[in-house]
Amino acid sequence: MKKYLLTPGPTPIPENANLAMMKPIIHHRTPEFANIFEEVIEGLKYIFQTKNDIIVFAATGTGGMQASISNFLSSSDKILVIEGGKFGQRFSKIGKSYGLDVIPIEVEWGKAVDPEIIRQKLDSNEDIKAVYTTLCETSTGVLTDIKTIAEIVSATDAILVVDAVSALGVCELKTDEWNVDVVISGSQKGLMTPPGLSFISVSEKAWAKTEDSNLPEFYFSAMQGKDKLSSFNTPWTPAVTLLQGLNAVIKDIKKQGLENLLNKYAKLAKATRSAVESLEMEIFASQPANAVTAIKAPQGIDSQEVVKYMRDELGVIISGGQAQLKGKIMRIAHMGYMEEFDMIVAISALEVALKKLGYDLELGKGVAVAQNILFE
Amino acid sequence: MKKYLLTPGPTPIPENANLAMMKPIIHHRTPEFANIFEEVIEGLKYIFQTKNDIIVFAATGTGGMQASISNFLSSSDKILVIEGGKFGQRFSKIGKSYGLDVIPIEVEWGKAVDPEIIRQKLDSNEDIKAVYTTLCETSTGVLTDIKTIAEIVSATDAILVVDAVSALGVCELKTDEWNVDVVISGSQKGLMTPPGLSFISVSEKAWAKTEDSNLPEFYFSAMQGKDKLSSFNTPWTPAVTLLQGLNAVIKDIKKQGLENLLNKYAKLAKATRSAVESLEMEIFASQPANAVTAIKAPQGIDSQEVVKYMRDELGVIISGGQAQLKGKIMRIAHMGYMEEFDMIVAISALEVALKKLGYDLELGKGVAVAQNILFE
């Protein structure tokens, strides 16, 4: 059975990236590697929309999340964390493991945080050192209003850290224009490369914080990374082939143009949302991101069964809900190497699975709605 | 833009075959190669449904067609050729290039030959040495009734040669049970391997003809091939990596089971035909093969424009008409590494292209019909 991977990471790998990773392995202390790394760094700056330094780790997204805490803070520092899903919660877990004073803002899953609450918290806690949030909370499909939050945080001494692991290159994020201090991402979502690379961009304001930081950290040391960056190298062994693959992806993204790419994802997401609504189902997120669409399972249908049927019987792999959303939502990704017909396949398969599981729908109805939006 | 290859050859290559072809190249005069070649020959016999010898050439289908003439005939021999399309005509061209006396049976393109006409020709020309026809005439999508023709030819001294290049492993062909003397195929259609391999199966009756044959032939000598077959090797350098790829495909076909595979293609073809009819278009072939569906372009629409729009704007690559059918038909393949969602993509894209080119249709109508058949 052919497989169609439509999960919110890993995403399918473009042929060019796979071919680049099949090239003979090279050593990392060579001019050849430095050339690739320079292109990668410059490309990432284009996609991050920043002039800030970008530090690359051989790690997955959570490694970058740890780095965004361990490099900039000291024992018992106070941090504000927006907890609107599993990935917001992860920041709190990491912060607590470092002994920080974590102030959570608990947001109902599926809802977006009200930036005014962040302002109030910062006003009443002037010693908050950093604010942690997600661009797209992958577990709920919610988009956070980073622009407004950055306006609030940049007026204080705190730094703003944004987990853009699942949404970089998919949802708009103007790192410099909006004043976001640290942006975290990974290779296996919008960057269409296998898992194993994580990145953080670091603003001047954030670099200043590293000087006082006393948290223990070695592997994810941003300062060590910065030292080596000037010669386009890394302090420890980098993930060479993944960087070769990423470089191929970056070249393709530059060719397409970031704006065109973001517009494409907006169209894929809109078509999916409209198709879902035409089948009389609801979108879970109040403020949906274009990276992933979370769909409420219809009354009486277990979303895990839908995901299982699609995977085992149709070869179409989407995600279900995590934690308290288990059984309640289906998540179809738009991020990464995704195009119009991927959405046609996903919606067609969703229709078939729901019908098999007893949901009363007319096959093809959602597909027709999607076709009209995707190809208008 | 992602590409979806739905042409009647080459067909997409399964991942396992691509991976097998990426293995280190081996030398062909080794036990390692002989093991692979033995597996390939046994697998081909399973798919050809024969106990006859199978000779493998490093060539594409037309090489096998030439071999099916040059090995079994002598100067000025009389042969009967069913010309119902471009590939039937090719037999006549090869026969004439060898100075044979070619008796064509011209069949209106899109129609199947009436086996009674073959019986009459054989009755009135007792010196006909061989009858050449196609299982699926790829240019028109017509299926030939090989079983009935074989009943007629096997009662004479003539051998029956069937071009099954595009239909082996896709449409039913019981080589031994039906008494087909020579079956020709190639790697790049139902066998899902890149172009470069051609095969002929040779019955005892056909082998007997090689003894008197005086036509010049060296590269495609079936006798030379047979000599080496006992040690699972080839007289000249074989196409090593293609055989590695084919071996991977054969293992997968055996696992799936030939009958299941044929049933799958029947379903894909039926869904496509029904979808096309629901869009008020006609199937070109009076007796359609499950390997490829030829669709008459609607009044006022040039099929070349449909093919071009699908290819350039949607990345969905189907074929148009050849020779006198240029501009008049679109051909969507079902052969090879094709599954249900490939048809959903093809039909969805066909709808979009036709609508853009001014044909009045409701997007999603054909897709819904196909969904109901594919997933019932």
C-alpha cells in the first residue's frame, strides 16, 4: 500500500533533499562543509526573517527548547509560559527541571492566549526574565498572535522566546520586524528534512542574557556555537547529511519565495477547513494555524478509530489528539512538502474512513469544496 | 510542483525497487548475479503464467518485438498482423524491414479485432507462419480476446505472438493454458521497473521454428539466450541494476498475489471509466483494457490542451492520443505502481483541467463516483 504522510512532523522529504543526503559523506572540518554550512545559515536567516545569529544543534526540537532556557537564565529566575497545549507545557517542564520559577498562563486547549493577560502578568511581575510561547501549538492547531505579544514583551526587560518548530516557513513570523528574541525550530516540519536538526535564532537582547546565565549547559551552549559560527563550523560534530538535505530544501524554498510558500499553505489549510465544514464537522482551534488543522470528531466517533482506519486501510497517515484530546480530534498537516493533491487525498480518505465508521456523509462532497478552493 | 506519473509507461517505480537499484553494482559473471537472475526468471514465469523458457534482453519493448520476428521466421515468410493501433502497426514495420510478406488485418482504432477474421485469413492462407497481435493496444486502450484467438491459431502450424508489453501483470494472460507461443513484455509498465529490459517467453512450437529461421539476428538471438539460461546467465552483458530492481518488484508481486493484483487494476479501471462517464464523456475503446483508459475529448476540446494543462499546471502527467488520435483522446494509465488514490488524483485533475478549458462540469462529481467504487 502506498503511504501518504500527512502528520504534523515528520513531513515528506522532497526528492532533491533525499538525493543530496545520498551524496558521499564529507568530513565536517573541511572547506566543503563550511560552504554548505554558510549556505544553510544564510538560508535559515531568510526563512527566520532575521539578521540575528542562528545556532544549529544536532538534536530535535526539544533540544532547541532546552537551549532556549538553559542559555539565557539563572537558577530561580522567573519565566512566564503560555500553556495552551502539549508544547507550551513542555517549556514549563524544562523550566522546572532547571529549578526556575515558572509562572504558567493556562489557556483552554483550542483557544488562543489573550495577549492582554501577558501584559498584566508582566506588569505585576517585573522580575520575569523571559516569556515562552508557541507560534503554532501543534497539539491543538492554534495560532498565537506573536506580533501583539512581541509588542508587549519588547517593551520590558524580558526576552520573548517562540517555539516555531512546527510553523517556521509555514505561518508568518517576522522575527526582526516584530522583535522576537529567540525563535526555535527543527528540521522535520516546514523545513522538509528528516528529524535531527534544531535551530535557535538569538537577538542582541538575548545574547546579553547569556552573560549572566548560570544554568549548567554544555552540548546546547549557544556561546560555543557562536564562537564557531564565524568560520562556518560547529563546536561538536554536526549532523552532516541532514545539513546537506536541508541545504537542498533551502535552495528550493528560496527559488519558490517564502511569501509564495506561506500563501500556498494558507490555501491548503483554507481548503481543508472548508471541506471539513461542508461535511458538518467543526474545526477545533478558535484561531487556526495554517500548519495543521485539528478537526473535532463527530458525535459518537472516536478519532483514534478514524486515524487507525485511514492508516491501516487507506495508507493515509494523519494524527489524532494527544493527552486530553485523545479520541476527540483528528489532525491533518499542511506543513512541509505538501501540495494541492495531498489535500485531495487526505480529504477523500477522511470521507471514506468516516463513512465506514458510521458517519452519515456523501462521499466527494468535501473533495469538491476543496477542489474549488485549491484550483480556483 | 509534485509530479504524478499516470502515463502508460514508464510507470512510477516502487521505493523497494529504487533502493535495490541503489545497491553496489555487481559483476554479472558471479554466483551473486546468477542467484538474482534465477529469481527473476522464476518470478517472470509466475507472472507470464508459463513453464516456457523466458529470454531476457537489455532492450526496451521494441527489441523484444524484433526478437519475436527475427528468431522464428525466414525470408519472405507470410505473417498475419492485427493492426488496430500504433503497436500492431509496429509489428508490420518490423516484418517488412526483414522482407517478410506481411498480411495486415486492419481494425478500426478503438475497436477490437473479430477473431473470426483471423480464422478466415488462416484458412485461406495455409502458409502463414505466425500471427502477431497485442494484449492491450496501448494507443487505443483496447483489449484483444487472446484466449479465442489462441484457440484458433493453436489448431494451425502458425505460432501466436502476443505483445503484452503494456499489459503483462495487469490484464489476464494465461500463456500456457491458452496456448500462446510467444509473449513479449518490458520492464517499464506492469513490472514497475525503469525502461531497459525486454522479455519473450518461447513455447516448444516456437523453439521448433528457430531451427529453420534464416533471418539475420545476433543481439536478440533467443537460442544464444537459451544456451546461457541453464547457468542463469546471459550471452552479453545484462542490465544488472534493472534486474536488481525487477527482482524487488517480483518479490512484492508474489507477496501480493497475481490474482489480487489483476483484481486491483480491474477496480482502478472501472472506477476511472465510471467517473468519466459520470462527467458525460465517452470511453474510446469498445472493449477496454484495465491497463489504460482512453477517453474521448469532449466536443470542442483539444485533448492535447487537457494533457498540457494537467502536466504544466497540476503536475499530473497523462498521455494524449497518437497519430490520427492526436487531439482526440486522453489516456490515463492504471498499470504499474498505481493505487486507489492515484486515480482520485487523476480524476480530480482531469476535472479541474476540463473545467479550466471550458467544459461544463461540476467539480468533484467524477471523484465521488470513483470513491464509491474504489472504497466500496
